[in-house]
Amino acid sequence: MVPSLEDLHALGARQQPSYDSSGGAEARDAAIAKLRTLPPLVFAGECDDLKTKMAAVARGNAFVLQGGDCAETFSGVTADNVRAKLRVLLQMAVVLTYAASVPVVKVGRLAGQYAKPRSSDEETRDGLTLPAYRGDAVNGYDFEAGSRVHDPARLVEVYHSSAATLNLVRAFVTGGFADLRQVHAWNTDFVKESGIGQRYERLANEIERALTFMQAIGADPDEFHRVDFHTCHEGLLLDYEHAMTRIDSRTNTPYDVSAHFLWIGERTRQLDGPHVELFRHIRNPIGVKLGPTTTPDDAIALAGRLNPDNEPGRLTFVTRFGAERIRESLPDLVEKVTAAGVDVAWVCDPMHGNTFEASSGYKTRRFDDVIAEVQGFFDVHRSLGTWPGGVHVELTGDDVTECIGGGEELLEIDLAHRYESVCDPRLNRVQSLELAFLVAEMLRQ
Ligand code: PEP
Ligand code: MN
């Protein structure tokens, strides 16, 4: 049985909004009651499909690409924005699939990624201290007192924004946009300006030739015309995730129907904490972020609690050690988890261990560090005989300037030019595609 929301909160939840101080306890209950009446955003059967695919990842037969914003925003729910993100993810997936001949499981970090854990409760600017921004699910980004109040009505807006995004994504992936015949179309407005666009164009030409050949011999499978696309976000806000947890009528078991895949963040993965307690009960495929302080015993205990039956595809460990630590710290973890017989998919988040503040004050990441962490991840798994199962990246389909380096050689001085993230710095479109080509090479080796 799923524990009650009160029982979960009684476990001492970290990183939750405080509506009491803003007089919002009643409004919180109303928002939760409203959420409980709203239809599921995803179906339990779709979550099971993804679990089957993640089992293939864990076995070494597929590679998962997870990507999207660090924090989605309500104002970012526009057709252009969603299409751009989807387009870059589809391009990356095609590069990985074609160049490495490995099935790619596509999971968008979108349609629900609205809540952020923060290392500090407050933020100070020019002598003014206000509550930290915790994502549009909790408060506003604008740095003024009214906007930073934790407002429970936002939880319902998370639902509606997720529904609108998901509706568009579903239409795009089944309605022709994701047709492999569109490989060139995804790249228009991009080709001429960049070397990476041209490299992609050559690959698209090869794919087109292969498709034409397939069609000439009479093969035109459904897979050429649509893709399976899934959603994920950090399951951070207990009020929201609990309200979205429903009993599946087919199996009589609970699923969190706010997304196909949910993960527990690095800051909320306490073994006896409420996030682990909730996730233990839902049947979705789930992940846990593991930072550099994770001991092998921590990871084994988490697996024991979250996946006691060792169900294939159920559990993914997303490691985020940082380029400097990964080669020395990951081997012991992977070795001992494997020796303990834990069935898990290993995914690399090369973003969160590589964040630093530029002299101009912008939070940024170096493209080279991102690649170095992925390379370290591959090397460690290859040397241990385990499978580097995927990457989890923060990216956008737009030409932002948030991470430095890459083929465009963005410099610290360029960050101010187009820094749009409300939270962590994302790879832009060029950098994302470059990453895909580099990862494809690592997969091929
Ligand atoms: C994130 O994925 O945006 C995040 C906060 O990650 P982590 O929990 O690994 O720090
Ligand atoms: Mn982030």
C-alpha cells in the first residue's frame, strides 16, 4: 500500500516548499485535492513499455538518451520551444542509432521538470535576501518578494503545463515530425552555419539512401514513421507526486502517472527518507542520482529497498561524479554493486558534477569536462565489463550561450550574450549534436 501523504511528510522531507509560512496550508490541500481528480498524464502500460526498454539497457542491448532543460518554465510551454527540444533529441538519437548501430531509448527531461532542489534556501542580491527560486512548481523566478512566495496553486499549473507539453510531444512523434524521412528537415536552418550541421547532413544523406533502398525492396516498417518517446523528471515534490500516484486498473498496483520515468535527486536519496519510501511503492521505471560521496554500500542498500526483487529495467543509477572524480571513484561503486548481484542500468549525468561559477558570476560548465566525464564513464565500464547504458544531459534546442567550449568555442565572455536558463547551464543545439557524435564514437569502439 502506498503510504499516506502525511506519513511521507512525517519522515522529514527535504527540499519541500513551506506553504505554512505563507498562509497557504488550505490552498495546498485544495491544490492536492484538485490534482487527485485530474486524469493521468501517462498510462501505466506505457511505463511498463519503458521498463522493458530499460531492461534492454541494463542488459547491454540498448542505450538511453535522457535530455532536456534543468528546469522547465510555464512560459516556456510554446510550440517553438517544445519542437526545438524534440528536434535536437531526435537528431541526437538518430546520430547515436545510425553511427553506433545501437537501439536508442528516447526519454525527454520534459513535461514535468518544474521543481528544483537548492543547496541554499535563500538568495542574496545587492543586499536583498529572498527565498531561493525552487522552480516554477514552487515560486517565481523574478527576484522580488511577491514572486518568491511558495504558492501551492502552482502545482495545478505544473499539471496543465505538463499536459500541454505532452500533448504536443505525442502529436509530433506520431504525426509525421519524427518520420525518418524528416532527418534532413530537422537540420534545415542549421546546416550552412556549422561544421556539426554539415557532418549531420552527411549522415542524413546516408540514412536517406538506406531508406530509399529499403523502400525499393518493399520494406517500410512502422518504425520509420514514428518513434517511441518517453518523459521523465525528478520526483521531488511529495505533494504533487503523491497526488499523481494512482492504482492501475490492470494490475491493481500503484504508478506515478505524472511521467513514465522518475528519479530521486542526489539531495533526497536518504534510505529512510520519504522519497525512497514513495518510490519503493510505485511501479514505474525509476532512477537515483548518485554523486561522488555515494559509497557502494549506499547504492546496494538503495537497490535493496527500491528493487528488492531485482526486476530488470526497474532501477537506473545515474552517476554524476564530475570529470575529475569519475575515473578514481566510479570503479569501486560499479564493481561492488555488480558483485552484489544488483540488476541496474548505469547512466552518466556529465552535467551536475561539472558546474562552476565563471568570473562574470554565471553558473557554467565546460563542454570538454562534460565529454571527459562521459569518456571516463565509458572507460570505467569497459574495463569492468559492464555496460555504459546511457547519458542524461541538460540541453536545449536553442542557440543559447550557457556552457563554454564546443565547436563554436564559446568563451566566458559570451555567456552574457544569450543566457536563458533559470537554473543550470544547458548544452545548446550545436553542443548537443557534437556530444551525440562523440558518444557515438565511444559506443563504436
Ligand atoms: C538535476 O538533475 O537538475 C539535479 C538537481 O541533479 P542532482 O540531483 O544530481 O544534483
Ligand atoms: Mn540541473
